[in-house]
Amino acid sequence: MSTRTVPSPEELRAAPKVLLHDHLDGGLRPSTVVELAEQTGYDGLPTTDVAELGRWFTRAADSGSLESYLETFAHTCGVMQTEEALARVAAECVEDLADDGVVYAEVRYAPELFTEGGLSLDAVIKAVQAGFTEGERRVAERGGRIRTGTLLCAMRQHARALEIAELAVRYRDAGVVGFDIAGPEAGFPPTRNLDAFEYMRVNNAHFTIHAGEAFGLASIWEAIQHCGAERLGHGVRIVDDIKTSADGKVELGRLAAYVRDRRIPLELCPSSNVQTGAVGSIAEHPIGLLARLRFRITVNTDNRLMSGCSMSSEFAALVDAFGFGWAEVQWCTINAMKSAFIDFDQRLDLINNVIKPWYAERV
């Protein structure tokens, strides 16, 4: 332990935190899902009992399979097909993150998943941005502080990546800070979307790529070397290129060494990785090893509803499993802020004036 005291769950909740990997449609309040289902006429919910619905989402996501995990989103997306629903979910997302001590969050979603009710992609984006703005206003009204950036996702099994990338560039002055591809990795390598990534690069725009979650090193290698990913969404399978001998000596393969040397951020999501079968348990998660080796790791929630987690609960799990203290929590937080897709001056402001002063009293 590198600090004087063990961070408690309450202290972790109060600590300023930075979140880079959080899905809008994976973080709804169970009560909101039930209310929106009633308002929009969605009749597919397994139950309308709020407490039981929350438990159902977590149980259903505990499948050990990314594909099965993704099926739970049919219900959240099902109730998010109107502008009012999208704005409400976005505003509540900001409030919930701020209540958990998050001071900067990049929240991602795939606009194409919310057009079943007739909304255009532009209408979806405008509704979500309006919701984020309203959420930030409510937080500020209560004396809190949070900044929200949006990442637009394309679904890798579909053929709309370039179209979504164009939207990310079109709305980058309206709160959209970057682009991503999501969905099942197996059978849908990132190189299928090279035109979208090339479009982002020529427009000096930012992007991350879901890679190295359910699929292995090949996905990570393609994302970085062919597509030019600035960050890796999950990237947990980089551990497959790290060998630890019986005497504890660690040897990095060429790809792992490249990722570490280049300081490519890993958007690690411990609880989610357990649910999708990427790792067996939190205690077995490579994040402990990756932290010791000083990869640029960040801690994230992925899907707060499905995993029943928050940023503070993810850090609490790492405190229990790996002995993380305030120094490690601060390090992960600054890693994330350095890796954010907003302007350098804005990142520096949050690091020097919000994050470091708070942790200075504890590290």
C-alpha cells in the first residue's frame, strides 16, 4: 500500500474522478426504464417492478458472453426511441455521474440504434446533447461541477461507420468530442471501417476503438497499426502479449511493449470484463499487473445498469483486490484526464485546479 490510509467507499465517492468509457444506453435508472416503457408503449420488459428489473439486468448480463451481454440493450434502446426519452436519459446520466464524484465524463452511444421510431440521426444527436446540457445545468444549480463530452459510436456489424464519423465531425463544436466503433468483435475486425477512421484523421478528429475485449491481440494490433486508434476501448487482452515466469520475471511482447511505450490509453472496465467472460474475476483482472508495469490504464464503468456499478464501486473493488490506495486512484484519474478528447488547456485546468488539489491532502 502506497498511502497512509485505505480509501473507504464513501471517500471514493467524494473523490473527483474521470470517466472515458460509459455507454448511455447502459446506464439508465431502472425506474426510468419502467416509466419510459409505459410512456412510449414499449411492452418488452421482463418485469415492471423497479427493484426486480434492476436485478434482472445484472443477472442477464452475468452471462460470460459478450454477445449475450449485448442482448440486454434491446430493452434500454427500446425505451429510448423519442427525443424526450433521449433527453431525459442523457440528463439523468449526467446527474448520476456527478453524484458519484465524476468531474469529467465521455459518454458514448450509437445514434443508429435510436431511429426505430422515425427519428433522424441528427434529431437523435440534438436530443442527447440537449439532455447533457440540461444535466450539467442541474448539477451546477446544486453547486456541483461536471463536464460531459460525447462519443458517437458506429456498430461494427453494420455498414454505417463513415456516416457516423461524418456526424462526429459535423457536431464536434456542439459537444461531440470523438468517434468509436462498438458491438461484437469476433468476425467484425476494425479494418472493416478503415474509411471512417481515415475520415476522422484527415479532419483532425479524435477516435477510440473497442478492441481487445472479447477478441484477442489481432483486434488490438489492427486498431492501432491499421486504423490509428488513439485509445483502446477495453484493451484488456493486451495481457496475452505479456509473459510472467515462475520466478516473477515479466516479459513484454512486441505489441504490449509498443502500447506501453507509446502511452496508448487502455479504457479498462473491470466489472464488465468479468460479466462478458473476458476475465474470470476482479481478482484475476490484468489491471493489477498493467498498473505495476505502468501502462496508461484508466478505470471505467462501461454499463452502469448492466454491471450494477459506478466509478466509486469500481475503484472500491480495486482497493479490495489489489490494495489500490489514494496514489493509485489519483494516478488512474490523471491518466484518464490526460487521455480525454477535449482541448489541452481544458484538460490541464481540471488536472491542476480540480483533481490534484483534492488528492494532495491524501496522497
